[in-house]
Amino acid sequence: MMMVMAAMAALSTSCATAVPVPSSPSSPSSTVAKRTERESTHDVERDAAIAAARATLPLFLARLAKETEATVVYGARVEVDGHDVWLDSVMRRGERLAGIVDGGGDNGGDVVDGGPVPGSVILVPLSAVIDWAIGVGDAVEGGYTLRLERSRLNAADQAAFDAALGAPFAPLPAAPLPAAP
């Protein structure tokens, strides 16, 4: 199951800025302000995916608090020092999450320029979470930004994405939950 999270991180990296949204305004929001060097357009769809992930973060945190099954994999996509990275082996520590930085960061697999070092354990505030995913058996729950990135791929690349992910996405919650603190 750890390979599911690694595949999600690696694929999200290769797809994250593959298709800009040309109809969106050029002024980035605070969630993407630090990425202006890497992205030339504001991505309204990505902002919506991040908002949906944040709105359902209480669902992720509730599952994280009660889950004891060893086959369940938790991951969180966070923004740290302008870098968008996935954390594996996530654990909650009060109002923060601790996790291991996955090697598939937003710079082609190597986080550089002061970003977190792959394999290191970091602690981030819940407000840094921009997506979450739970690998359970034969499905991946959450993964809002990953779903968007997948939707922007051609059919052949979607098939490769699905193969690397190793499991299909589960249906999203019917209605957003209250935003996390």
C-alpha cells in the first residue's frame, strides 16, 4: 500500500502544472502565491479542489484518529515553504500533522531551494493541508487535486496514472463537511 502513496505523489508531480487554465485570471490567490515562479496562470479548478479537500479534512482526521488497520495508508498533500509535497505515514499531533516527506515533490522528485528533504519527518499545521488521501484495500479515498490532475490527462496518460495508482478512486463524500480549524 505504501506504493499507492508513492505513485500518487510521483504522478501528481508530473501532472501538477501540465495543463494551465487559460480562461482564469493571472493574479494568484494566497494558496498559490508562492508558486508564481513555476505557474504563470491562476488555476481556479485547482483552488476549488483544494477548497473541497480542506472542507472534508474533518473526515480524514476522524478516520485517522480511529483507524487501527495496518493495511490503511494515510497521506496528506501540504504546502511547505512554497513547495507542494505529499506526506506519507501521517499522524495527527494536536493541531498539526506529522509525516514523512515523499520523494515526489513538485520539482520532479527532488525538493530543492529550501524545501523539505525527501524522507525527512516534518510537522505542519492543519492549515498547510491542501489535499488528503486514504488508500483502503482496493480504493483511494479523497485525492481531490489528484482527481483534477488525472482529468487533465489524455486517455493514455490516464491509463498510466491509474496503473501507477494501483486502485481506483472511491466516490467523494456527497456534501462537504465543515472546514477544519
